[in-house]
Amino acid sequence: MNAMRYEAPGSIDEVVALLAAADGDSRILAGGTDLLVQMQSGFVKPGLIVDVKKIAEATTITAEDGGFRIGAAVCGAEIGEHADLKEAWPGVVEAAELIGSVQIQARASLGGNLCNASPAADSVPALIAAGAVCSIAGPKGRREVPVADIATGPGETSLGTGEVVVSIHLPAQSPRSGDAYLRFIPRTEMDIAVVGAAINLSLDENGQCSAARVVLGAVAPTALLVTEAADALIGGPVDDAALERLDAAARAACRPIDDKRGTADYRTKVSGVLARRAAGIALERARSNS
Amino acid sequence: MTKHHVSTTINGEPAEFLCEPQQTLLDVLRDELNLTGSKEGCSSGDCGACSVIMDGRVACACLALGVEAEGRSIETIEGMAEGETLHPLQRLFLEEAALQCGYCTPGFLVAAKALLDRKPDPTETEVRFWLAGNLCRCTGYDKIVRAVLSAAAEMRG
Ligand SMILES: Cc1cc2nc3c(=O)[nH]c(=O)nc-3n(C[C@H](O)[C@H](O)[C@H](O)COP(=O)(O)OP(=O)(O)OC[C@H]3O[C@@H](n4cnc5c(N)ncnc54)[C@H](O)[C@@H]3O)c2cc1C
Ligand code: FES
Ligand code: FES
């Protein structure tokens, strides 16, 4: 086995410099709940590991522009304990808290969930529905990229060589709006989503749906932002007819695989049901948030 | 291969060790520090047999690197009893037969302690959810859950 180097710098500039100087496979280490599993199984053999947990901006949650900036390496448990964040974006927080057991929650981060690029990653649909934007640092400086544009396929991202996700920004939640995330798993804890559905919707003063984002997880190579499903809600009341249209649009957008967790047909059906239920929760939240 | 010199706190005492960068915290505890109470069940984060408390949160030692212990505080099963006096959780696991082969027990005890440190009065459902990351092949979980609830009641006095 080749020698592996471990570094835990105190700033993002140092991370970028370390990655730029490295040859071979380098990996960022956040909570390690994907990376160490992949290393133990011999699936990845990095020459350099750069731990970002000693960097303040990657490990803190701060209020910003009416929304929140969440360090890419902040763990799920800390996200769940942040009362203001939970109040503004309960769906995002729920999704982050669904990742693994308490042991996993102590370590698992949004940056890791996103960059590991599993089609079933729980926090990703909720972040996309919320319109979250990543701050990325790399050899050419910093850039801002919507979370929706990071994963390009299973295990693949649009990050360039030597780039690192520093933090994820959630915008201010609009008035009369609410978000929700639901996933379906065959047991009550500790499993990977068969389907995930995230919805973020807003109501106008008359209670009509004025904006919506609908995102499905685990039914395609990456999380799907389904505009047809959002259009099914926008412009009218979120009533049974709208939910019926949402259900149909969600099913139509699915491109799932068959595997041991569920057949493609089953996943397609469940995506409609979950989208509908998540919309119900988001609607309740939007109504109580005026 | 260059070894890292790591300074940390283990069970409240300052500790130092040398480790290779790819060694997990579990490897270091067991093989370098002879703290073999933490068990290796799966090495993939699924079973919780390796549970330790890192800076106040229960985590899988198999999914952390030994070098990550630098500057942190680690609590293991070895730190749970006070000398000869067992922690109430340990005693009630024995009294209420919450173990058979015992392989999972250190992990359950460490995880349960982390729960009771945070929440002295958990419901049965809360105990079951909290311990969902700890697997047991033998007991069927019921006695474990009951022993945790008994310990919680006793510790509340
Ligand atoms: C038992 C168990 C249960 C799990 N359950 C779930 C679940 O229910 N739902 C779910 O979605 N996932 C689950 N996972 C997967 C995993 O916990 C999550 O994907 C987690 O969010 C990964 O975060 P991490 O901080 O541990 O990532 P790491 O393992 O540290 O990193 C993951 C990958 O992303 C890269 N990376 C990390 N941070 C950055 C960054 N800031 N910039 C660039 N690249 C980066 C790493 O190099 C690595 O390739 C589970 C894992 C285990 C072991
Ligand atoms: S050995 Fe660490 S979770 Fe199983
Ligand atoms: S007592 Fe044997 S695994 Fe739990």
C-alpha cells in the first residue's frame, strides 16, 4: 500500500494549496462516513487526505442575508440542534437528520453528502428545493454554484481538480412558505432512501400557491428538480386536484433503477405518494408561517 | 511511512500515541493503546460495536482516523466504571440480563451513556431510536432497552 499523507490545515487557502501541490488521488475529509467506508473496502486509496474540520468557515453555522451559511463540514447533529435554522428550513434540517444513526450524525456533513454524490443522498433534494448555493474554493479562486449543479451522476461531481466546497448558503425563507422532505425506506431507521421527495412552496395572500420547487431523490442518477411537478401546484390552491397533478408529474419524471430496495415501478409509484405527502407538510408549514 | 504523534485526552487523562495516517481510531485504541473494550463488528458504521464519545458526541471509532483524535477528548467503555464501581448502566445490563455473548455490549453502553448524559428521562421510543445504530445478534433488544430505562430511572433518583 502506498503511503498516505494526512493534513488538517486551519484555512481554506491552505487546503487549496495542498490540493494544488498534490499528485495522485487527494480527498477532502469531513465526517468520513462515506470516505472511510470506501477506504476500508479498498474502493479508494487516496495519497493525500485533507481534513477540513479545523477550519472555522467549514465548521460553523452563521446567519447571513436573512438566511444561513452552513459550513460544509458541520455535522448533522449540530444542524439538528440549531433552533433558528430548524425554524426557517425544517425540511432541510429533517433531511440532514435522517442521515444514519446518532453515531453517523456526530460526523456526517452536508458537504460530504453532496460531494459523495449518491443518487439517494438525503440532504441533497431538500437543499435543492430550498435553492441552496455552495461556495467553492479552488486554484482559480472562489465561485458560487447552486447545489443542484454539483452532482453529475452517481459518485461524480462538477467540482474541478483541487476544488473544495467551503459552505452552503440557504437563502432567507419567503413569508407564507414552508419546506419538507420525506423519504421512503423499508425500515424505520438506518437505511438508504428508496425514494426521497423534497418540496418548498410559497402561498400568496389569498392562499394560492405562488412558487414551488419539487425535487425527487433516488429515482434517477442525480436528484431531479421537477419543474412540471412545481407547475402542477403553482397558480392555484394546493387542493386534491393539485396534489393529483403533482403526483402524476412526479411519476412522469422518474427514471429509476430496479434493485434490491425496490423495482422501478414501485419507486415510480412511491415518488408520487411521497411528493403529495411532502406537499401536505410544506403547505401546513407555509400556512403557519405568515 | 511517517508516523503522526498525536496528543489527546482519553477518558479524562492526557494521552499520546504514534500512529500511521490511515489507521482508524478503533485500530489505535485497540492495537496501540490496548483499550480493547471497543469492538470491531463491521468497520462500516453499521453496527455501533466500536462506539466512543468524541467531544461529547457518540461516534463510530471505525469511521474516524486515529490522527483525528489530536486535541480532542475521547471517552471509551474503559472510562465508564469508577474504579471498581460499575456505572448504573453497566450494573443494570448485568442485573437485567441485557447481554448474551457481550460483543455488542460496550457499544450499547457507550451509546446509552451519551443518551442519558443528554436526556435523563428518555421515552422507550427515544431509547429505541437512539440505539438504532447499535446492532445485537443475541438479545432481541428488549432487555437492552429495559435496562437503559431502568438505569435512567435509577440515575434520576
Ligand atoms: C451507517 C451509515 C448510514 C448512512 N445513512 C445515510 C442516510 O440515511 N442517508 C444518506 O444520505 N447518507 C447516509 N450515509 C452516507 C453518509 O453518512 C452521508 O453521505 C454523509 O453526509 C457523508 O458526509 P461525511 O461528512 O461523512 O463525508 P466524507 O466521508 O468525509 O466525504 C464524502 C465524500 O465527499 C468528499 N467531500 C467531503 N467534504 C467535501 C468538501 N467540503 N468539498 C469537496 N469534497 C468533499 C470526500 O472527499 C468524499 O469523497 C450513511 C453512512 C453510513 C456509514
Ligand atoms: S465496527 Fe464500527 S460500526 Fe461496526
Ligand atoms: S449480546 Fe451478542 S451481539 Fe449483543
